[in-house]
Amino acid sequence: MIANTIKRKLTAHLFQQNEWLKNDFSKHKSKSILFNVGPIHYALKINDAGIPEYIEYLETYDAEIKLTISSAIELMRGNKKAYIEIKGDINFATMISNALKDIEWDYEDDLSKIIGDIPAYQLVKLGKK
């Protein structure tokens, strides 16, 4: 399914851009978490190398993080006080929650590969207004 491929690639891309998180994640190998972002649902499982990987479905999850689309946008814009609901393994979920607050997506760089440097800069600048 195309949506699952996109989720898998986006997840891998974000964690490649934020490799500094690997130390925190390696302490939680084999644990899984379900994310609910508005109508979008996806799950991660920490692999043996300490890297989160997208998984399509698990019967049970160690933790769940739920946030609205507007909260997700606020997180991406750098608002570290966006509302996040946490269930399950509190230590694991808190670590993931903190990582979400600190994760950085270099979307200007990603856009520049598609539309060029100047249009990407202008689009990001417009989006920050």
C-alpha cells in the first residue's frame, strides 16, 4: 500500500536526520508505540540497533501517543508545549514524547531537492508567517 510506504520512508528519513536520538531509543529495544495523529495512525517498533522502524500493525503496543493535527503542526513549528496524550509504558512514552518535541525536520532542505533552493526558502518563509 502506498500510504504504508510513505509512512515507512518518512519515519526512516526523520530518524536519519535526528540520529542523536539513537542513544535514547537503544534503551528500549523491541518496544512498540502507536501514534494517533488525528485520523492518521502509525506504529513504531525499536529495532535491535535502537532505530525506530515503521510497522503496519501489532496486536498490542507498549505505549500510545495521541495528538491532534494542530498539535503535530505546532510541534513541527517548534512549539515544545504542544498537547500530547500518553498511555501505556510511561517511561517509554515520555522518552518518545520528549523526542517528538525535540525532533527536527529539515523540510526546507527536503523541499529544495524537489523545487529548488530559492522557492523552498520562500515557501518555508511564507509558512512561518
